[in-house]
Amino acid sequence: MTETQAPPKRSVSAGGVFLGFAPWIIFTIVAGPSTWEYAALAALAASLVLSGRDILQGHLNLLDMTGIVFFAVISVLALALDHHELIWLETYAQVLANAVVALVALGSLFFDPFTAQYARRATPPSVWDSPVFKHINMVLTTVWGGVFVVIAVLGLLAILVPSLDDWFNWVVPIVLLACTVKFTEHYPESYKAKALA
């Protein structure tokens, strides 16, 4: 590479994907029987702030749109309904949030893997239709969706087995998310190296 050439851009920005999940992670961490309303408001605020530039430019990623709608609905329910009508939401708020984000991520595989929306910001249009680009984003979207399926199941287990709720709500999900961020950082370059060898 000469000094005048720009370094190759990555297929996916792990930071961008992680920021897309940040409101969902905030909600999962903060939400509890007495704090889920505040968690919903914090996640809604985070969704709006993190996607503010995209809103002003007139385009939103699928994950950002879903977050804004989901957390706005949860916040409105918290304000509009009586406490006794929201017991189910207090109990299953974290499970519901993780199930929704998993469904959105995995559902995007059928039309446009959500990670591709972040990857297009860091790659030239000439590679968007390449088999390598498509494969990388199918894999990354599947991994992220699968991780949130697992976290949703762990949340359900935390409700059923309260003695292990710290492990199911905190320890294992944090380890899974950290590993997924690392995978997102390294997989695209690793796969491209093999595909182009």
C-alpha cells in the first residue's frame, strides 16, 4: 500500500453495531420490578440520542426504529395504566425486550441483515452486493440475533430460578455480549482473508 492510499475499511463497525444495541442493553441492565419504567425512559432517551443524526438526515436503521417505537410504547404504558395492570410487564420486561430485539435481528435476515446497515457506512457501495459482504453480514446478524435469544431465555430462567438471577441476568449475558463484540470486530477481516486467499 502506498502512502497516498487509504487503508481498507472494515466490513462492519463493531462499535456501530454495539451502539445500535446500547438502548436494549441499558434497558436489560436497569429494568427490574421497581425500575423498569425508568429503564424504558432511559432506553428511549438513548435511542433518540444515538439515532439523532440519522433522524435529522431522514433515515433510520431497523434496530433504531424498533428501539424508539418499543421504548416509547413501554413508557406510555407506564404512564397510562395502573400499577396492578402492569404486573406482567414488571415481571417480563427484560425477557420481552430481548425477545423483540432477537426477533427483529433474525427477521432482518429475510430481507436485509441489520448489520449490513451499519457496514454500509464503512464500506464503498461497490462491495455492497458482493458475496463476501453479504455472507459476513448474514453471519454477524445471525450471531447477534442468537445471542439475544439466549439472553431472553436466561431472563426467563432468572424469573423461574430466583436464586441464580445474578448469573442469568448479569454475568452470563455480559460475557456473551463481550464475546459477540469481539467476534464482530474480528470475523469480517478473518473471513475476507480466507475468501480472498
